Amino acid sequence: MTTTIPHWIDGAPFVGDNATASPVYNPATGDVVAELALATPADVDRVVASAAAAFTAWSQVPLGKRSAILFRFRELLVEHTDELAAIVTREHGKVISDAKGEIARGLEVVEFACGIPQLLKGEFSEQAATGIDVYSFRQPVGVVAGITPFNFPVMIPLWMSPVAIATGNTFILKPPDRDPSAAMLIAELWKEAGLPDGVFSVVHGTPDVVGRLLTHPDVAAVSFVGSTPTAKHIYKTAIEHGKRCQALGAAKNHGIVLADADLENAANSLVAAAFGAAGERCMALPVALVQQEVADELIALVADRARAVRVLPGDHPDSDMGPIISAQSKARITSLIDSAEAEGAKILVDGRDTVVPGSEGGWFLGPTVIDGVHPEMTINRQEVFGPVLEVIRISGLEEGIALINANPYGNGTALFTSSGEAARTFKRAVQVGMVGINVPIPVPVAWHSFGGWKDSLIGESHMYGPEGVRFFTRAKVVTERWLPQPDAVSFHFSGDAQK
């Protein structure tokens, strides 16, 4: 029998009122591995009511007790890393080592949130005026919702929920429909860590569920990661309904390779950044802008490494790269490769006909390297989100920066060089939110914040780190004066009292 994946409410699984469910697949085989319960609007209302009721008590829990729960949650995540990674690999397809890496990056944010007593320290101005002190502190906003994408079913919920919960909010997770099981184990670990019922909830469903979360009057804030059109819709709807919103969109990241770069390192970095997790990362590096003088040499190195990538099911011990998340995604990526070929680009390494023996039903697409790409080509104007590396030949740094800045997205970028002068010019001139210098995937550590520019970030709120703390709290400033109080009881003789 197929397992039904339920919602999570009041600290327990909950199937809900809807009789319909959607299939969950193993991308390596194409087989259905579970069915997902879909929430009704009434189910959503019940989850929000539970979170709203829990907020009153949770927001008053002392910071030390919140921190203790977070420390325990962190230890449970470590203990269950293998189990979580296996779930991610089964439903997403990424290799076990990459799934464990995702969990490790999420753990960093949990560890950051463990320091919440320090993070919520306010400011104090003594004697701002005669007898008056002024001080500030931050308080939680209430019920918050997180809407997360399929490519990081553990890491991105851990970018949101620990900071939201540590700051005193209650959190409702709407996980992706394609790989939802990790969210359920995370819910169980929160409960085992001692989190009160109702503080963390999970609700699955169609766009109607998201719509209800965006418009529900008791939801105070929404955190989202996904495509740019959806991010714009999420942001607009949330703001129109009086909510604060952080909405991260798509990306088209570029890496410049200058002639003075260490080409072996650059080639290794490009292959890892383009083909890791089958390219299904918003911080992947799918476009290499290579200085003409070294283009042939670098491309040869990259092509050799791409051909050596072992494409196998994610749970195979020799696998370097697993399948694409769905048949539809594979078809879309393949059509973009077709368009590049039709428009005159040269396919140096072609992954379109990849077949994995024993897993013929899986949605595999091998590493693909395309030379001779021009900026106006269809493939360069869209987010591919697959194991494809486009090569655009450039004259030098100035042209590379101009191409990056002309792109509508501004999530991540990288420069490979041995020149400090070029690096300084690049990091100041490029219009991108996260920059790597000889680092291919510049995801900030947890005590900084994650977010791009332009169409990669809708609004201004970045994820986790100091900006995450500010997003999930609001400031309050108190101006205070205490007047001298007369004695309520006097034990003096009446004559002394008049002196």
C-alpha cells in the first residue's frame, strides 16, 4: 500500500478533510513512493488557529528556554542526518553526500538561532533628557508562514523556521509537493526537542493553500523561495493583505574566468557548480564567461571533467549526480538545449540521451557543455535549472561585468583570477547580491544573510542571519521617566515632617 503523507498540527499528524491526494515520485525510477494529503481551506484555517493559539504562550517563553530547545533540535538533526538524507535522495534524487551537505548548511542557521539571547539584545540610552531613559527591544510578529521549493527540502525550511521560532513566533511550513516527507521528520524532531504543540506546523496542498495563507488575517508574515513570477505574486498579495514578506526568486548566475586564473581550479569549480545537484540550485553557476585567450584550454578541461561525471541514482555509492526532479523538468531542460543547438551553439558534451542501466524509468539528464553561446540566445535568457553549462567567450573583465549587469537576475556570481585589482573592481562594479572570488557557489554563512538583487529578490528582506532576525521581529522603543514618589507612610512627628 502507498503511504499517505499527512499534515502536522498541534504536535501530531493530521490527514485533513480532503479526500484527494497527489502522487510523490522517486525521480531515479519514476515510481510512486507515496501520496500526499492535500489541505482544504478549512484545514488551513485550523492550522492557523492552532499556531495563533500557541503564539500567546510561546512568545512569553524566556529566551534561555527557547535556546535550550534549539540546542536540542540541533542535536536531533545531527543524529537523524542519515535518515533525512535518505528521504531527500528518495524524493528529490540528489546524491546522498549532497543531501548531507544541504542538512549541514541548514544546521548552521540552527546554530546561529541558538544564540537568540544575544541576538535580541536591545539598545539603551541613559539620561537622554533630564530624568529620561530611552531604550529599544524587538518582539515577534506572530504567526508566520514559510513556502519552500523542491530543490532544498531541508535546508530552506531551516533557513526560515529556527530564526522565526527563536524570536518567539509560531511557524507554518508549506513544503514542496514533490518532496514533502523531510518536512514531516523535521516536525517530529521539533516536537522531540521540546517545542510546544502548535509552534511548528506543516500543511500541504495546491496553490489554494498558499492563497489562503497569503490572505488569512492571522498570518503576520510570509517567507518564500521559488521562481520570480511566483515571488512577485506572493509579495504583492502578502503586502496587499497587510503582511510583511521576504520573497526570493530565480537566478541566472555567471562566472567570469580571466586569463590569469588557475585554470585547473576554475574548471573543477565550474563543473561542481554547474552539475552538482543536477544544476537544480538557485546558486548554481550555469554560465561561464571565459576570456578568449584561454577559452579553448579551459573548455577542454571542463569537457573532460563533465564526461567523467558518474550519473547514477542518488543512493548509489559511486554516484556524482542524480536525476532531474520530474519528467516535465527534464523535457523543459532538453528543449532549451535543443534551442541552443538550433540557434548555432555547439554541444560539446551532450547529456540528452543519458540512460542509466537498471533505472531506465528514471528522469536522468547528463552533464551538458555548450560552447559558442551568445547572450541573446533563448537558453541564455532563461533559468535552465538543470545540468547545463553555457560558455560565452569574452574579451575581458569589462565585457564580463557588462553582460552580468545586463541580466535581469542578480543572485550570485563568481570571478576566477589571480589579480587582486581585478577582484576589487569586480566585486564593486557587479550588480549582484552574493559574490565569490575564486569561490564558485558563494552562499553566505549563517551569521550573514542570503539574498540577491534585481529580479532575484522581490522587496528588500534577505534570508536568515541578522536580516532574518529583523524580518521576524519588530522594534519597540520606550521613552521612560520615573518621578520621585512621596513617602506613603511617615513615622516622623508632625513638626519634623514640616522641616
